[in-house]
Amino acid sequence: MKAIAVHPGKPNSVHLQDIPEPTLDKFPCGHGVLVKVLKVGVDATDKEINDALYGNSPPGDDFLVLGHESFGVVLEVGDKVTRVKPGDYVTATVRRPGGSIYDKIGTYDMTSEETYYERGINLLHGYLTEKFVDHEDYIVRVPKGLKHLHVLMEPMSCAAKAVQQAYEVQRRMKVWSPKTAFVMGAGQIGLLTSLILKLRGLRVLTFARSEPPTLSSEIISGMEGEYVSLARESIGDVVKRVGKADLIVDATGSSNVAFDMMNHLGHNGVLVWTSITGGSRSTEIHSDRINIEWVLGNKLLLGSVNANREHFESGIKDLALGEVMYPGVISKILTHPVDGLDQYREMMRLLVEDRSALKVYVNVASE
Ligand code: BGC
Ligand code: ZN
């Protein structure tokens, strides 16, 4: 069957690869689920893998099947499977466990090992193909009523984890009721994070470069957020207007912005970094000033990567609530479909060149 793959380490090697069809025999334990792929989303990580800045092939293969944002329908299940049944819509988690204690208890997103296994990214093939099989523990059911949001489940899980982690670490405060959040970046993760924080009742300011109106600014207003264009107002001016933030989530892909935000966090606050910056840029910071302010203000910096089953499930619940609160707004993120695996070049072109693309995804098959 067809798959979209790259040769990791070789820039711009995206190509169509022929791979064997998976079967349930891979899971003699009876817990296997065979999924027909309907749609797969791509993001900056796929671009970085194709730029040879990131990612590795599975041992023994010289190619890596791309795709970690999956949406499909269950075709067949092993005799022990209880989580899903044929006909269910599903997505799948990305990381698979290594050997640490965290991996063993289902929190593989928190592995303490240097090596991590991620489908479509590192050491495991991804979902940009016709079918895949996996253990039911990694298959997450998508409600029928959210079918139209298909490939957003995985990005939403990463946003859900970032916010959940922030609240989790802030239990150090005994009482923490954040009022103002800054979300840096109005790409998919920025938008979905803004949604989650709005649903939690915060005042959310989402920062982006472009001047409104843009699709992102429209989506932010649609979810009662505040869109701030950095072309119109500096972060310093915003801070003068609304004060420093209790919570900042950076989702810009720019390490420069990630560090700069250390200047704009309030006392006892938390700054969350979510971007995978595969490049080699460096940035200058006022380290003495930041050091003293962070010590005197008990501030916290938190990195957040990937997501486990729990975050997929909570993300899906927030998408459902988001649809009820702000009907029709979230699906506006799904901007750029490409029809069929054969269109892999067009998929990459949109990802690299089209600045208006909030979400590029491949319509792999219909039901
Ligand atoms: C994916 C995550 C993954 C991360 C690092 C992101 O694009 O969405 O699931 O953990 O890249 O590889
Ligand atoms: Zn991703």
C-alpha cells in the first residue's frame, strides 16, 4: 500500500513509498486494532523532518513514513479489544513507551529516557498511509459529532497537556486562580490553547504578527478571545494596559520569543514552552535582570511535549464543549486539504510556502 515517507537526514526527500499492509497478526495478544486512515494532518514537525533537521527512521529501514495527526475508522479488532469496535471513528496517540517508570504507567509523554519513540517522527512509522494497526491502549475514540474536526485531535492533545501541566505544577501555590493568560502564536497550537483557556474562564490575549482581520483573528474573536497584533502594539505596551500575565504559553516556533516572554510573566506565574525548535538560532537575553526577577517572583518555566491518552481524552471533551460554546468556529482552523496520498508534493509545498495555511491535511480516503 501507499505511504508518504522521507529519508531522514536527507533534505527534501519526501516521496511515495510502497509498504506492506498491516494485519491484526501483529498483536497475538488479541488487543490489536486495524484502522483505515481517512485523514492525516501535517505540521511544522513534518516540515522539519523533511528539512532533515529532526526525526529518525525505524531501525533497519532507510525511510520514515510521515504523519502523526491521524483520523480514521476502525475496520477490525482483536478478540480482547474493549475500547473500540468496527465502525468507530478514532485517532491514535503518537508516542510509544520506552523503559522508564513513567513509560510503564501510561505517561510515556514524560519518559525520562533520552530516546523516545514517536509514530511518524522518531524511530516508528507514521500514519500517512492507507491502514495502520496498533494496540488498543493507543487508540482513542472520536465522538461521531466531532468527525468534522478530524485531524485536530492530536494538536489538541498537545495543547491540553500543556495547560494541564501548568495547572498541575501550580498546585505549589495552594491557591492559584489565574486571571490573565498570554498565548504567543496564532497557529493551530496557539488557537487551540486559547480555546482551552477561554473555556477555563481566563482573560486570554493571543499574540501574532499579522494585523487583523486575518482568519486567526476571526477565530480568536469567535471564541471571545482578544487578538493582539504585534505590528500594532508591543508586548510592553500590552503589559502596561493589562498587567503581566499569570500564565504564558509560547507556541510560536521561535526560541527568541520563548525567551523574551520571561520578561512579561507576573509573580508566581508559569511560562510554558511548547515549540520544537529544530534549528540552531541563538538569542541574547538580559540574564541578570531575568534572574533576579524570577527569583524574587517565584516564577516557573515549564517545557511540555507530546501527550498521553488522558490528554487526548480531555482535549476531545474541550473540543466538544468548544463546539457548543462557539459553534462552527474551531473547524475554521482546517484550511488546506489535499486530496490523496499521491499529492505529497503539494502537501509539502503548502506546508512550506503557504503562510495562510493554519492546517494542511491529506484526505487519504473516504469511508
Ligand atoms: C507532535 C508531538 C511530538 C513533538 C516532538 C509534535 O509535532 O505533535 O506529538 O511529541 O512534535 O516530536
Ligand atoms: Zn505535531
